Amino acid sequence: MFDKTKEEPSFFEKVYEVVRLIPYGRVTSYGAIANYLGTKGSARMVGWAMNQSHTKQPPVPAHRVVNRKGMLTGKFHFEGQNLMEELLKSEGIKVFNNKIINFDKYFWDPSQQIID
């Protein structure tokens, strides 16, 4: 997935590359991204990367990253009160009370979906 001819990207840039691969209408978790990157236990660092992602180009669909239970824990880092939820709903993902309904149905695991 990463171009080995270039300088090694930072952890945050690696996170952004993975998040950009999440398909429309799907979500993943901070921990699943950390696990894919070989840094199991660094889910919080993935969250920090998401907090810094809103001005990156190409855009990073940070709204597709939630906690391991499907909760919209990052919603306060989006403009407006419900932007994260609105973006997910616009992709057909059902959300109630800040939690994705049928989370397993929408969950995308990069460790199983990305082929290096």
C-alpha cells in the first residue's frame, strides 16, 4: 500500500492513507486501523490523527472512523453539532443516539480488506 521508493510516511499519514480506502457507506474503528498498521494498542493515536485530518488533501473521510462499539466519539471534532452523523446518514448508515445501528453490517476491517 505504501510507496517504498519514497521517504517513510509519518504515522498520521499512514492513518490517512488507510482512512481514504474506507469504502463509501462503510466504517471502521480506531483500533482496527491501529491493528492494520501493526501498532495494536495505539487506537488513541489514530484518534489524534483524525482530529488533525480535516484540512488534509486529498480529503480524509474521518467521519467513517468510530470507536469499537460504533459510537461517534469523534463527533465533537467536526464543525456543527451533528455533521459526523449527517455525513454517515448521507451514505446510508443508520445512526441513533450517537451510535451506528447494526455496526457489524457496516464495519470494514482494513486487515481483511487491504491487500498490500
